[in-house]
Amino acid sequence: MKNNITRIFTLLSIFFIVLLLTACNEDPTSLGMTFLTDTVTITSVSGENGIYTGNNSYIIPNPVNNTGAILVGEALNMRAASFLRFDFPPDLGWIKEEDIVSAQLIIYPLHYALGDTLSSNFLSFDIKKITKRWTFEETTVADVFESDKLYEPEPLTSWSGNIVYKSDETRDTLDSIAIDIPKSLCVDWFQKRNTTPTEETPDDQITWGLALLPKAGCTVINQFRSAGDKYKEGSLMQVVYKKTLENGQDTNITLNVFAGVSTKFIDINEKIDKNKIITQGAVKIHSKLNFDISQIPDLAAVHFTEITLTLDKSQSYFGNELQDSVLMMGVYADPEKEYKNTGMDLFCYGRRLQGTDKFIFRSAEPMFMYLLGLEDKKGSLVLMQNGNIKDANSLNRFVFYNSEAEDENLRPKIKLIYSYLAPSAK
């Protein structure tokens, strides 16, 4: 029985092999013949072939609200000021100045700072009441630093001192700073905040917030917590007031009013060299790397890209935390999106090669496929900090060697591999 089964299996195997060989001897269809005679060509190009045509750096002027941090101080040719706007509850309009026990602005330092953090580490700033309409879309750095048209000329109060940072870089355990604020300000805001800001509303009927403005003598720019994706609550106004209970006894009630809007403005007293490859947060310096890939045929497919940038440490500077090791590069299909602080349409990450000053950007194939789709196959990739939050909050500056570097090994390097179908054989 076993021998019969083996014999039947052998005969079936021979039958299917013969059938397969017979089918393979048939001529291919006309469509199949076209594919067989086509040839896929794989080509490698690099920056030396002229696809990298240069770079330019520029500043994105518009600040962003509620990014999780504000900046205050002065260092390295920069001044940082921040605006805080508080939503006081309108149902407490009955409170008078004599009812208020204390009023304080409380701010929470974060670990990041830039400047002379190891020696003097001195921060000093005024707090002024903002009296005029401002928006992060329209208010300029000049409005904030070069005039008093937005706020009362005399400060409500000031603060000076040193923020002590912990060696373990614990971000959320630094001592908070409490600054006494005039009680009359709170009375004014309790009465006005029930008005919703509109274009028709007089400015003097709206609470526009407080300005934290650096004073001369600062040697550091400090970062403080504000509302955003990372922190639900930031700086606050703490008001302790007396209230008479139904039994006739007075009690003290503590009201915490968190800043509903926080925005920072950075004034940089420096002419940015547009020919350098620079990316810096808060100031929001971006760079475009320009490419001409018109030599690549239509309908080609990009399989691999690698862009290498070398850091110029002599021109770069960083705060008191570990230096970032990741940056972003990508495409804005609509250039206006970049100035509206929205995310890139396509992007990849560049990581610092351990033990070197080189940042390697890989997985940029989708961006170059996008450039291939442009009419002239010429376009730019934008270099910026790693994400919109870093781009808004960190003052770390990365400067990379451009194509004019004397040492060719320091110049930007681009490798690109693509394939295309050669014309059909006749």
C-alpha cells in the first residue's frame, strides 16, 4: 500500500513539472515584452554634481502664544521680554483694596538659561502694566523694547537676583519667585475683566496683562514655566482677600489666577549673516538649503538621501543644559505656513554622529520626491530646531559650515540615489 502511494505521488509531481515547462515556453504578450526590454537604471549623485546650490538664513518675526515657557533677561546681544495676561473672574468685582490681604505674581523658573550662568548669573527685570491693545500677530519687537506706548512708563515693581540651578537638572523643583503687586491693580482687573475684547471695545476697559522687561546689567536670560502642551498651568497672580461669612466671621480666601496668555519677544542686536547655515530657537532663525535636481529624469524614484552638515562650534552657543543632538529639515508646501508657526508638510530628523560635530539627515526621500514634482525641479529644504516647541523656547544657536568653507571636508555633503526606466528597446 505504501509503495502505491509513493508511485502515485511521483507520477503527479512529474505531470506538474512538465506542465510548468510547457507554459514557460510560450511567448510573452506584447505588454510583457515591453517590460522585459525596459531597463531600470540606478544612479548616484552628490553635492559635487551641482545639486546643492547654496543656502540662506532668515528670521521668522512672529512670536507664539502659550508654548510652555517664557524668557526674561539679557545675554549675548539679545534681550528677552514676556507678556502675561490674566483672566480675572468678573463675579468678584465687589472686592475693594482694603479687602485684599496680599497680591503676588508667582513665576516658576525652569532649568534652562543662557549666558553667564556659572559666574554672576544675574537677572533683573521691571514689571509694567500693559494698557494698550497688543496681539502676537501684530505687536512687533520694536513696540515692546523701543517705546512705552504699550504700558505705563513707571514700573509697578521690579525684581533682581540669582536663580540657583540644581546639578541634577531637575526641572520642576526650583524655588518659585513671588513678587508683590499693588493691590489697586487687582481691584482694577476685577472690575474690568467682564468685558470681552473686541475691536470696538476701548483699550482702557480691557485687562491687557503684565510686561516683564529686562533691565540693564542682566548677564543671563532665564526660562520660566508657562501654559502649553507640557504644562497645563504656568505663571499666576495669587490674591488673598477677606470675605465675611454668613455667621459674621471674616475668613481669608486664596485665589489663584493663572496666565491665560503668555508670549515672549526677543530683540537681537546683531546682523544675521544670510550666507551662513544657522538655526536658533526663540529668535526663530531658520535656514534654507537650496537644491537643483533638474538633472534627474521625469518619473524617477528617489531611494536614498543623506545630507551631512558639520557644526561650526566657534560660532555656535548653547544654554546650561545638554546640547541638543537632533534637528529637523523639511518642506513647507506653502511658504506662509512657516511664518504662521505651523508644522512642516514633510520632514526628516538629523542626528549628531556621536563623538563628532557632524549632523546626518537621512530619510529625506519624500522631500526630494516633492522637489522632483516641481516644474523646474528646484526648491529648498528648511533647517530648524527639533519641533515647534524647541523652535519657540530654546535660544541655542547652531551654525554649520557652508559650501564656502576652506576645508572641503567641512562643507555640506549630499548623497542621493535614484532609479528610472530607460527608453524601451526597439
